[in-house]
Amino acid sequence: MRQTLVAGNWKLNGSKESIEELLKGVLSGMSEVKSDVAVCAPYVYIPLVEELLKDTDVAFGSQDISMYESGAYTGEISGAMLTDFSCKFSIVGHSERRTLFGEKDADTAKKFAAAQKYGLTPILCVGELLEERENGTTEAVVARQLDAVINLVGVEALEKAVIAYEPVWAIGTGKTASPQQAQDVHAFIRSKIANLNKSVAEKIQILYGGSVNGGNADELFAMPDIDGGLIGGASLKADDFLAICQAG
Ligand code: PGA
């Protein structure tokens, strides 16, 4: 059995004060939680999050990472910098990076490699746009996004990674993929990996993301190939996030 992981993605939200309140709330409910739990914070708050989560069961990470190691790359944050603050995870290839900031499949693959080079666990996001679902290319799109990574780092590298399937039309829209719709894509991802390496496919956690909340998490996480969630909006309130962490 794969362990369930619930990871919060705070996106461009939070302040010193709100983060302290949020994490205190989350920590106060952790005794009821069996899933692994992590939060992905805006870069500048990572030192604060490190301090607040010291000696707790909640892990943390970044929402992105530079594909570069050091040098003249204004505004970038490297894997080495993140591990200086004991980050465990880095989200790579989130659809907002891809659609709003022009990140290409090849860039995501380099970020995946950069994260692993420093011992960070990449949370690789894949998922189709609404028009891609409607024209029947969901699997082709997800396969292309996965192949970019597998071709660069090899399938074995997925052993130390997490995948998040996030249909773009379900992110922040209140429209969730049905458990069966999500399961179908998760099963496709796992079988695609199994064709290359069975044991990696069996072990890898594949999270679902896109309008997960306390009311739908149970049903989603009960599907055989859904191993938890990547949570945006509902990760910003301790009670909502805890309700999801307690599911599954
Ligand atoms: P959402 O975001 O839960 O607000 O839909 C999920 C994500 O973008 O990771």
C-alpha cells in the first residue's frame, strides 16, 4: 500500500501573521491525521515555515525551483538554497507556471533534475486544458509532459518523486474531476510508467489536484490509483486543510 500524501500549495498567498496562524491550526489537528502532510510556501516565507514546523510531522517545500545552480539568473532560487532551509519538496511544472509564465515541458524536466540533484523530492504536475479534454487529447498531453521528464532523467528517477495530476480546468474553479475521471488518468499514468519499470510504477505516489475540499477528498482518495492530493485554495484555512488531511 502506498502512503497517502496531502500537500498544500499556498501559491501567492499569506503573510507572516496568517502563516503562523495557519500552521499553528494545522499542527493542533495533526494527531488525527494518518496521511503524510506537507505545505509548499512562497520562497520568502520558507525560513519562517522551517522554524514553525521544526520537530513536527509536517514537511514543507517550495512552489518552484530554478533549473540553474548559480550565477547570473536574477530572481531565481536554486536547489542548494532550498536545502539550506531543509525543504523536502519542490513543485515543478505547475500549470500556472506553464500557462501564465511560459514554462515549457523541457524547462520542467530541467527543474525536476535540479530538485533531485539537491535531494529535494519533485512534485511533478501534469494535466490537460479544458479544450484538450474536450478534443480527446488528455492522455496524449499527459504522456508528453511525462515523457519530457523521463527522457531527461530516466524512469528510475521517478522512484524519488511524486506526480500530481491536475486537470487545468479543475484548478481554482470549484469544478472537480469526478473520482472516476481522475482515476482513469491516474491509472493511465501508472500504466505508462509500468511499461518502463513496474516497481517504480507501484511505488510512486500520484496525487490529484483541482478543487479538492473536505467534502470530496474521501471519495477521490478512495480510488485505487489516487494517493492523496495537491491542494490550493483549501490549504489556506487550517480547518479545511485538516479535513482533507484526515481523509484517505
Ligand atoms: P485548487 O488548486 O485546489 O485551488 O484548485 C490546486 C493546485 O493548483 O495545485
